[in-house]
Amino acid sequence: MNLKQLVNKASNKSHFVDLQAFIEFCGEYLNYAKDHLQAKIVSQNENHYQFFQYNAEGNFQITRPINSNLMYNADSFSESAKEYLKILQSIKTIDKKDETIRNILNNTTYTIQQFV
């Protein structure tokens, strides 16, 4: 998928009727970004903040700051998204003190909302 296709898909609200659609789009975007960025720019003052700079296809535009402490890459997102859905299905009974579960919920939610 190219950037224009991603933008067109993101612009069409009918693609986002359920959580799974948001997860799938985010995965598509992360797979695109893995191979099509000009650079990742690291903030000098807070090095856990990065900016993605697109290549010529994206007119070298730069994203808003992204917190790399919360943001998943394409590979880790794929695995975490599966766990995320399982956790949400059993949200009433999960151990709310379990740091791993909290991290999956926070990081997956953050990753999805950054690119959708």
C-alpha cells in the first residue's frame, strides 16, 4: 500500500466501523512507515520524542511528535494488538495491577490513535 492509498483509506469513515478496522489500518500504516520514511528525527531536549519524516512520496512532511516510549513498531504492534483485543474482551476480570496488561492497553491505544 502506498501513502496515497493510506490517506484515501483514512479519509473514508466507512472503513472504520469497529475496533478491528482501526487496528488493521494502524498495522498497514506501520508496515508502510517501516520502509518508506526519509528519517526519524529525535528531539534534542526529550530524546524519547521522535518525528517521522516522509520520503518524496509524502513531500518530506514531518509528523507530530511521537513518544517512542509508548509507540509500537510494526512487528511489536502486530503481536500486542492480538493481546489487546483479548484483554478488552475480559476487561472486567483482568488484574488491574498487572503492569504488563496496563502497558499493552496504554501502548496499543497510543499507537492506534497516533495514525488513525
